[in-house]
Amino acid sequence: MKHNPRIRIQVIETQGAEENMRKLESNEAQLAIVQNDTAAVPSARVIASLFKEVFHLIVSEQSGIKSISDLKGKHIALMARGSGSYSSFWLMSEHYGLKETDFMFTPNSWTEASKLFSNGEVDAIFRVLPPGSDLVRNLLQNTQGKLVQIDQGSAMKIKLPYLEADMIPKGTYKADPAVPDADLATVGVQATLLARKDVDPEIVREITRILFEYRRNLVAANSLAAMISQPGGNGGLALPLHEGAQAYYDREKPDFWVANSDFLGLSLSIVTLFVSWLWQLRSRFLEKQKNQADQFNLAILSLIQKIRQAKTLDEIDLLQEELFEIFKQVIVDLDEDRIDSDSFQSFTFTWETAIKIARDREKILRELRLAADS
């Protein structure tokens, strides 16, 4: 690991979240990334929430599919068995009352699935990916595919509390003409970093520290790192934090609380019901703040993609104006408590990265124009 040479991490390629969880349980892996709709195992403990992923249902123009119900009688390309996307599809289809016998489905890798879709051998393709994924962008820009909304996320959350009603913002995959052509309802899950409970707490604490204290470096490599956060405890895997991660999150707690733990425990027991009520209110408020901050981060990620594809200096100027307008709105929301200070800090990482990319792109375009003029 770059920021601590004593820690060495070997990356193992798998079919996805379910296999990752199995490897964690069998001790074939000590760390794993899974979606929070994956069935948990006893040995798993949470380190951090990494980034948001959303359901993508892409259909061909010729298929006539306009809603989930229209999948009946169609041929669908799914990701490989054992992947999070494969499991998520069946959660969605069950909610909409679809059975395995209602359609044909082919589990495959993304490369194979997209080839089948491009050749017209399947009518639809489903995968759970971060908004703005290059895989989805390339497929939509090189085929006659289109996105279909999944508009019952709130209803699905009643039975499956780890799911969230979400959206793919207008223009995420193409600006002109916009793809999608309007904000598109979908369902979101959280990618989560886990560790086995028997991994040395000091190692997990150090990994957690690097994730948060070197996040700016991570954002420069992958803008999704701006969304790394402490797990909020709402829905999800229903797993406790790893004690090493907990130690990092508790690092700033004053010694007073430890020294007076007995007295505080007695005091807290007296007001348990009242505190429980306040906690529920606070959880709802924080969740609303986080959702608001996530929308700003997604908007910045979308602008980063547009900046990288900009062909003229005028485009760069307009995109930078959009960046500053978003920053102004974030300041207003921070002042009015619609986002919290941690979310604001996370946003600034993403925003500063976008500004740097814009300046680099502007420099390249100026050099190209000078070369053309000469």
C-alpha cells in the first residue's frame, strides 16, 4: 500500500459481491467490497461506505420495452451468477411480480452481455453500476439502447430497507442530445468495504485512516472516492463496524467519556426512550443531508465527464461557470443546514478535482489552437 508499505494488499478477481462474501467467510480473502443488498455472513465486519451504485436497465429500441412489466417474453442479459448485479435483478423482478418463467435470461460477463446486446441477440441488459459509468456510456453511445426507469424504489425500500429510491440525472451519459433526456428514477445501493472480524484491529484502523486522510489522493485517481464515508447504520448489511474501524472513528472522543462511563451509562438509561426518539429524528435529518450532498457530487462527476470531452474553450468556460454555480448553491445549503460539514468537505474534494481537470483541458485546447494557427 502506497501510504503504508507495511500493509500489502493482493487484489483477487471474482464474479462479484456474493462470491466476495463467500471468500470472506471461508478466509480466502480478508477484505471485500460488496453491495449492501448482499446477504451477510457471520465473519464480516464493516470498514466504510465507499460509493453509490444504481440499477441500470438498458433496452433496445426495437424491443418495445418501456417499463419493467414489458420484460415479459423478452431475452435479458444478466451479469454472472454470484455477482451483486445478478442478485439485484431478482430482487427487482420479484417486486414487480415477474418470475423466471416470464422471460429468457443469460448470465454473462459485461463484455459478453454487451456483445449480445449490440448484435441484437438480447432485448435488454441489466447491471448495477455507479452513475456515469463508462461501461454504460459506451454502450448507449454505440448502440440503439436506451435506459428504462425503475420508479418504485421507495416501495421496494419498505421490504428491503437497504435499497434507496434514486435517480440518474438528465445528461449523465450524453449532453446533447441528453441521455437520459430527463432525470430518470431508479434504485440505489451502497458499495461497502468489509473485513473479516479476526483481521488485526491495528491493520484495519490504519486502512480506515488512509481512506479518509488521503482521500484527496484517491479522488485524483478515481472521482468516486469523494463519496467515501463512515457507515450511517441505516439499512444495509446489518453488520457491526470492525473494531479497528470503530477505533479510528472514535479517535477524537475525549478521555472524560471513558473516565465517567459508569455515571454516563446510568444517566443514559434514565433517558433511553427520549434519546431513542431524538436519534430517529437525527437519522432522518442526516439521511436527507447526505442525499442532498450526493446529488451535488453526482452533478460534479457528470461535469467532469463533459469537461474531458469538451472540444472548445467556450465549452470549458461554460462548464467552469456551472462548477462555480454549484459551489455557490452548496455554500447556501451548508449555511441553511441542508448539508453538513463532512458532506461539504467531501464535496470540495470533488469540486477541486473538477476545477483542476478543467484547467488542464483548457491548457490542452489552447495549445491545440496555437498549433493550428501556426
